[in-house]
Amino acid sequence: MHTFTDTENRTWELALTIGAVKRTRAELKVNLLDPLGTGAKRSGVKKRPPLLTRLQLDPILLIDVIWVLVRPEADRQGITDEQFAEALGGDAAYEAFQAFMAEWRDFFQRLRRETEARAVEANLAMVAAEDKRTAAMVPRATEAAQKAAERQRERAIEKIEALGACETATSSPESSGSAPGPSTP
């Protein structure tokens, strides 16, 4: 059993059981027993990515799945689906994702379904690697954005200075060919 904490500091236990799998299938039409499947078996239905990918890319679907798993406890606490979702921002949602994936992997291991367990584990490793790549890109992207902004600022200053030089040249008495008029005291 894995846990996560929401932004309201409530700790939730995820227990993936056959009963939870049945609830998820009945309520969401999501088959947690088939992480590599697409769920689109009818002809004429556009093929979707595997469930593992969909849960990673669609945080709403992921939170809906997690909600089905924790709903018995939420019902005991009087917490609605909306209240649960509102308490899963940022870090809490990521922690819920990690807890769910670890619970899903362990569920398959307990069922002796190593292919599915390895697939979930590989997905967790991929997410961790992507997080590292993204974190490494942030400083480089920030530096590139700062350099681009500096170049734009310099070009804008050059244009403003060029416009100022043009205005000065067209408004100066020497360029108009006429002598300055008398000054008034």
C-alpha cells in the first residue's frame, strides 16, 4: 500500500485490489489490468495510446482513477470528488501519481504478472529521466531567453536612436537652409 498527502495535509492510502479494478472499469471504462492496452477494440474507433501513457499525459484521467481508489475512505470522511481534486495541486498531484504508479506496479508483482509490472516500472523510470532532462533544460532556456531579450532591447534602442537622429536632422535649422528667426525676449 502506498500513500500520498494532499494540499489539505490529508494522507491517502492507495490499495489497488481486484475490487478497485472492477470499480474503475465500471465507472471510468478504464481497465487497470491492461496497462499496455488502448481500450479501443471496436472497429472504426481511433486507436488511443496505451493506458500507461494516457494516465501520464492526462492528469484529469489519472486523478479520476485515483479518486475511484480512495473514494471509500473519502466517503467516510465526507469528502467530495471536487474537494479531493481541489486538494491535488502541483506537488500533491505529482506525489499522487508516483504513489499510484508504485501501487500499480506492486499490484502486478503480487499477481505474478511481471510484464505489466516491468512496464509500469519502465514508465516510472522514464518519467524520472524526463524530469531530470527538463530540470537541466531550465537554466539553459532561461539563459537563452535572457540573451534574446537583451538582443531585442539593443535593436529597439538602435531604432529609437536612429529615429532620433532622423528627427534631429530634419528639424535642425542648418538642414532647412533658412536662417534662424529673431528670438523673442
